Amino acid sequence: MHQIRTRIISRGTDMPQSASWQFQHSLVLFRMYEQAPGHTPYMAIAEDENGQVVGQLLAVTRWRKSLLPLYLYKQARVFGTGDYTDNANPQEIFGMLLGRLTRILKMKLCLYIEFSNIPYKMYGYQHLRACGYFPTGWMETHLDLKEANPTDRLSLKSSRYLKEVSEMGLQTREATSDAEVKEFCKLLKKSYRYVLQSFLPNKELILEYHHNPQIKIYVTTNVNKVVAGCVCLFANGNAYGCYAVTNKKMVPKNHAFHISVWHAIEEAYRRDCGKFFIVDAGQPSMHNTLTKMMLNLGAISTNKYRWYHLNIPLVNTIICKWIVG
């Protein structure tokens, strides 16, 4: 392998010129994080002996705080395992970038680091364990949009539910104004307040999402009041839904159907996307309604890992050596 040099960049102005990268590890997303208060992006890049970028891995940190319940901590999130040129060795460069990135995130006093959306279960296993990460089980679900029209997959019960919410006057569409996005943010913050593990973007970052052509925010309204919504990223020929939320007091009860997510699935089909993923649907729980919805629509499930590094050395060591093994 050629001589590879790694470094960490925390300012967009310092980013070198590179090829067209996947959105999740791109300069565009880096700058969105950079402009959002409370978020700090870190791009780990690998360069060959000619100074050409052959791989990059984007992480973002953010502060989470609340008065009720009382907490304040910094967390870090990495979506995927990076992006690499065709002539690079992804696994080897990933190990180099991972080590460099982990050291800087620990120095920045992140309580924990999370790696999600790993390509397959054992990807980078040796490198992640060597850097002190431990895995948790995760079930990834995705809907293959090339097999059939999503409408044809609806059960009779789901079809009746959609008819019921339509007759009530509930409509789902793309958010058209900053005011609607802010309403969605309030609903999202209230719903995720007690979920300490979640990496929830703040209002400013969601507004950045709203102004990006690759990201759509779908809201369900009732008499011009936002009662449900979700965020959907269209990238790499696929669609990625996340941050699905519903005001249960304003929407008819259905524990296995999210009307905003359904609209995102229909839009992904119209855009000729290959697959539709729900980013946070895979937490192994029988009560996860997004997982139920996807499986009822005929989604494919795959067992994978999410990886964590807790920045409390003794506790992290106990988990790695004695609990995970």
C-alpha cells in the first residue's frame, strides 16, 4: 500500500479539493453542521503521497442538555464508515481514520461516540475492537422499492387507516415554510426529550436540512397545525427516513403506522429510489412501531451492529472485556 497520511479538519475553509463524495461524508454536510449552533464537525481525511484525498470520514459532536430531567453532556455520531476512492483499500484506511478520529473525539470530552449504519455486521470489527468500541445488536430494515409499488403492499387495515385520517382532514406534504419546520422541531424535541441515546439535531440544523435540495421534511397537518412529520434524505440512489414523530393526541391511534413516513415512502417510489431505509427503526425492541410498519410492508431485515465508545475508561473496559467479551 502507498504511503498514507491522515489528519483531522474542523473548519470547512481547510478542506482540500476532493472528488464527489457521498452526501453523508461530504463537504456540503460538513458546512451544514458547521453553521448549526452547538454542533462541531470533524472530518478525518486520508491522503496519498501526492496529497490526493483517498478517503474521508465525517463525525459530528453536539451538546445535549435539559432541565427536566437534568443533564448536560456531549455526544459524537458517525453515520457509516466513510467514503473512499476506487483504488483505495477501504478497510485499511478506515482503521487509520478510526484511530485518528477516536483520539480527537476523546480529547474533546465526548461522553460517548456512536457508529451507525455499518455496511454489514462484521465490517471493521477488528479495528473497532482495537480502538475500544463495543457492539450492540441492531436490526436494519429496508424496503426494496424496485420489487413492487408500496401501495400494493398495504394491508386492508392500513388502507382503512389512511382513509380514516384523510376523512379527518389530515394531509401530509413537504414543509413549505420555516414556520412549519419550527413547529415540527417543537414536536420532535418534546417526543425525544427522554431518549438520552438519540442524536437529535437542534432547530437550526433542521432548518439547514430544510434548505438543502437533497433533504425533505414531510409534515402532517390538521387545520394548519403540524401533528406529525419526518425527515428524509435522498442520496446514493436511495432514501433514508429519520426523526419520525407523531402527536398521539391529534392523530388517530395506530401503533404500527406512521403517516408521514408512508408519504416519504411514496415520494421515494416516485423518485425511482432503489431502497427506503428508516435510520432509527432497528433498535431491537418489540415495541418499535417503525420496525413493525416496515416489516408489515414487506421490508427486509438484516442483523447488524452499532458501535459505541464510552469516554469513561473503567466503565468502557468493563463493558468491552466482561460484558461483550
